[in-house]
Amino acid sequence: MMATTAIQARFQPIVGLQTGRVVGFEALARPAPDRRGQGTTPPDGWLTDGGLAAEMLEQAAAAIPRWRQLPGHGDLFVHVNVTSDDLEQPDLPDRITELRARHRLPRGVIQIEITEQLPIANMAETVKRLLALKGAGVGLVLDDFGSGYSSLAWLHDLPADGLKIDGDLTAKLGSERGNVILAATVQLGHALGLCVTAEGVEDVGKTAQLRAIGVDQVQGFGFGRPMRAEDVAPFLERGGAETGEPPASQPPSAGDRP
Ligand code: G
Ligand code: MN
């Protein structure tokens, strides 16, 4: 389908706190190094015309079936970030339907994350598009929750299946007020039937506390850095030991959007 794009998905593990096992991954866009080790620039307009999301969906959908065949990992899912620009691409639901058929992916294996960092201009239209995507078989996760615009109105209006607590908010765990806000956020999410993920967990020492307030899933450097697709199966086979991008050499992010 799409020409070589110079963008490569990296996959960061998401760990379930009930079991301590990897339950899924978030696909994160990174510039693919060329032969000189430099990133290359995608065509003009590519980012805002849905090209990045399409490419990330393609790479994620192509990668995950093999991982789901590993013993004990039959339920793995993959999150892909989608912006409001991407949502305006009218072919997105059909593209998802086609991808799911081509890679034989059950409903919910692909979950799209939409960020609340940007205001949504037309909520009614956005909800319509999101429902069409859900109809095509993706789950919907509200990303960066608690960090941006009108979280509660978003929670009310959007047909979400999950929410991801922003890393800046997760980092407030441990302070008296932080604990209250985090616990209340988790309760609110659960009352709405949402799966709650805490992002940006750098310290595995916080795991017990996060579990105690009811957080369902965690993601962060403490549990695994974004890794190349080919490193994921060995990572899972090792039982999810730390690997991926080393802290110092993490390349500039191309598509951690917005
Ligand atoms: O907003 P979004 O969830 O798409 O952002 C994911 C970004 O956060 C990625 O660039 C990823 O590398 C980064 N990230 C993932 N885990 C951690 C973490 O534990 N700490 C910090 N500071 N950044 C993280
Ligand atoms: Mn995200």
C-alpha cells in the first residue's frame, strides 16, 4: 500500500496489574534511520493527511498476529495514536475493516488512542466518526487523561472503552492530594465501565500503590521502553524483562502526537 515512509513503529509494553503480565503494546512512531543513520522526512502533508496514522495502523496490524500466537499471549492488543486530523480521513473505518480482515484480527485487538491535548472543534461530528470506527472493530482509549482540555466533558461525550492517565498526573502518586485525585479518577473511570491505564510509570516500586487504588494497567519506562517489532517476541518469551530504547539514545519522536 503506502510507499516506504521512513517511519518505524516502536512498541511499548502495557502491563496488567492483576497478573503482572504484558497485555498489550502502544505503537509509537519513530523516524527510521536511513543508511547514514539519519532520519528522513516524509512528504509534505503526510502527517496531517492521515498518512502517519495509516502507516502506524498498518505496521501494528501486521506485527501483532505473530505475537498473539505466543503461548499465553492470545489476547494481546495494540494501541495506535490517532489525531483529530486523522479522524477526518473518510476512509479510516474502511481501512480498519480491511486491515482486520487481512490480518484476521478480532474486534478490539486494535485500539485507537485519541488525545485530549487538543480541543475538539466539532464534538458531534467527532463522536459520529468515532462510532464509525468502533463499528469497524477498534477499541477507543482516551489518551493523556487529566492533562489537557475538559477531561470530564470528553468522558461524558466520547464512546470510550478505556482511559490513560497522563504521566504528569501519574507522577503525583504519593502526595496526599495526588493519591486522592488518582483514586477518584480510577473510580470515575470504573464507574463508566472503562479500563484505566496509568502512563509514564518509571518506578516499578509504585506498582503496589497503583494496584491498591484500582489501576488496571500500567505503561512506562519502569515496565519497558518502546522497542522494535522484532524485539517484541523475545521480550514476551523472556516474560517481559526490560529492553528497548536505551534512555540516552532515544531518537527524537516523530509521531508521539500531538
Ligand atoms: O501521549 P502518548 O501516550 O502517546 O505518549 C507516549 C510517549 O511517552 C512516548 O514518547 C514514550 O516514549 C513516552 N514515555 C513512555 N513511558 C514513559 C515514562 O515512563 N516516562 C516518560 N517520561 N516518558 C515515557
Ligand atoms: Mn498515546
